[in-house]
Amino acid sequence: MAKYFGTYGVRGKLGLLTPEFVSGMCAAFAAYIGGGKVVVGTDTRTSREMVKHAAIAGLISAGCEVVDLGVAASPTVEFEAKRSGAAGGVIVTASHNPPEWNALKLMGREGIGISREKGEAIEKVFESGKIRRAEWSELKEVARYELASREHADAILAKTDVKAVKKRAPFVVLDCGNGVAGAFAPRLFRELGCKVVTLNAQADGFFPGRNSEPTRENVSGLVACVKALSADLGIAWDGDGDRVIFVDEKGGYVWGDKSFALCAKIRLREGKGAVVTTVATGNVVKEVAEKAGGRIDYVPVGAPYIAERMAKTGAVLGGEEVGGVVWPEISFGKDGFMTAAKVVEETCRAGKPLSRLIGELPGFFNAKSKVDAGSGDKARTLAAIRKEFSREPGARANVVDGIRLDFPGGAWVIARPSGTENYFRVFSEARTRDEADALLSKYKRKVEEIVGRTGRK
Ligand code: MG
């Protein structure tokens, strides 16, 4: 079990992320990847310079050369890592967490995120204290590179139908959440041919405009603005720009699984193939992908698993239900800017408002809960849950992460251990609210019973 690594890197407050810890962990990471060139970027948090310099010191001490991109979106760092053939990458960002947090998102070759399992190997090196440090004569340089954002934007423009967007010149409101999007998105969407109004576009590590996670509650200002200005759509990013959500022309909040499904529709029209997603993703994506001639390939929850699978199989698209889509021609990381550009392109190409495009997708209802995992062995409890769930008649079981049961007709339920807390997450989805709620309460009760039996020491 990883002590520090979560689904994508090491996240914490400054009590954990001291300069000593960051430098040591990055030296262990450098040893793990065997040296070479590492690209480094940060979001807009107040702790960014402290954490970044500690990270760079650790990387150089263990023989890496560093390309410092400065403040850069996570998808820009992932793009640059892949484009430049770097041995690895470090993104100093806590994504959508509150401002007092920070984190190290670590990537290996091709900008593929370091999964929890690989993180465990790095932790072992870190805890052993046995890291070969470079001699004075072997120490490499740090180079500043200022063009990554420009090149990333150009790559997005090259893969988007700019002509179709320019013809319609949609009016978009961009809520950059005081994060990295402010220095990237307004210019990109003007170049794409949109009329742009911005909210919270100034970089500010206190996130004064709104909380960094683009939830429905947090983007109420954007919703009000889209309505007041009669804009065609609103777009909001999280702190590091990998996640994006949309607000339609009526002020309706569009859930991440719907925009992901729309992206699958766009992508599979451009070319057929597999869409990689996590077992926690709703069936709207699956139905849309299968109808468009694609197929779904499920991986465990966590962005690095999506990246690993896509690089291995040549899948045409990947993503998570929270509003992050991976476009492999750009990078193997979730790219909130490419995703937004493609959604804008689709409204222009189809000549339909976003609410219509979303309304044409299949509708599902979901219900979520969690069950305390108790003090017993979580793996043993999970094995018991899998055994009991597998007995369900008529359901198709998938044990990629926890256990997911798919029922005929599109309803499904999943129970999986949380990666960060002592819980089992239970999640259900169905075509009616009643059915989703009934499924959730039935399977939540089963999990509670099993934890009651096996979840004690
Ligand atoms: Mg993020």
C-alpha cells in the first residue's frame, strides 16, 4: 500500500510537502527513471516556487537535467513531455484542491502519469535513503523554456476546425478560476474565432474568485454571467486546466460524463477505435461510443491507468466522468483546453446550441454513497464483496477496480475501495431516479453487511 502516492502523484499540505520531503521524493523519482531530461511546470499556488525549486534540486542531485516551463497548465507539461521525448515530468499542482494544498504529479516517458503501483516503487527508493547522487562534475543544467504553452495551443488549433468556429464566432464566457487557464484559454479561444469574455482570469494563488474545483456550486458566477450576457456557452477549468466543465446557453450545468460522451461522438466520427475510461464512468459514454462504432475499454480509477492503456493499445480517446478527456494526438493527459475547443467546434459544426447537443444524448440518473470500511483487512472485505456480488443473477461482473455489475437495460452499480480514505464507495446508475436509488440502497446494504461480518480485526 502506497504511503504517499495517490491516484496521480503525492498530494498534501505544506506540513507534508516540506522542501526536504519534495527534494528527497524527486531525487528518488529521478533514480527510478534513471536520469535524463525532466520537464517541470507549476500551477498558480503561493507555494509553487518553494515546491518547484525543491523538486528541481532533488532532480539535479540525482543526475537529471531540467527544463523549467514556469507556470504552465498540467496538459501543457504533459504535451511538452511527450513532444520533447523527455524521460519524465513533474507538475507542481494540487489540481482542484484548496489553496493551502500542493502536490507533485509525476510522469514517466511520453508524459504518462506515474500510477500508485509505480509510486510504491519510488517510495521504496525514497525510504531506503539509498539514492545515488551525482558528483559535482556530473551535475546538469536547468533550462528555461517559454514556448511550451504556445506550441500546445498551436497543436490544439491544428486539430480543430478553426474555419467552422470562425464562421459562427460563438460568444463564450471563460471562468479561469484564478488558475493556469487564465494565461492560456482567453488567447486560445480568441484565436479559435470566439468572442471571449473572461472571469477570474488573473493568476492568484488565493483563488479569490471561486473554489478551484468546477462543481455546479462553484461556478454559479459563470452561470449568472452566461445568462446575463446571453452567451452561447460558458467554460470553467480547475486549477491546473486538465478538467473542464460547460454551461449551456440557458445556464444549464453540463455534467462531465455528458461532455465526455459528446467528445466520444466527435472523435469516433473522425475515426473508429477504443475509448478508454474508468469503471466509475456512466453509461452515457458507453452507449454513445458503441452507437458511433467504437468500444469501451475499462481501467481502474486514476488518470495514469488511462494514459498507460492508451499508449499501449492506441485507443482513440480516453477520459474520466469528472470532466477530463484525453486526446492522444496532443498528450496522454487529460486536456481541458483541447476538450473545450472540440466542444465549441461541435456546436459550430452542427449549428446547434450546446443544450440541444447534450439533450440528444441518452439520459441516466445516478446515486452515490460510501460505507465505512471498518478496522479489518480491506482486501479481505473486498474479496467478500466480490464473491457476494458475483452471485447476482443476470448481471455482468467487472472486477477491474472493486466490482461493477452491469444489468440488462443499462443500469449498473459499483462498489470499490477508496484510494485515499477508509471507505468503500458505492455508486449506481439507471434510466430512472427510482431505479438508481433502489439499486444504491440494495447494494449499500450488502456492503454494510459484509463489512459488519469481515471488516473487523
Ligand atoms: Mg486537475
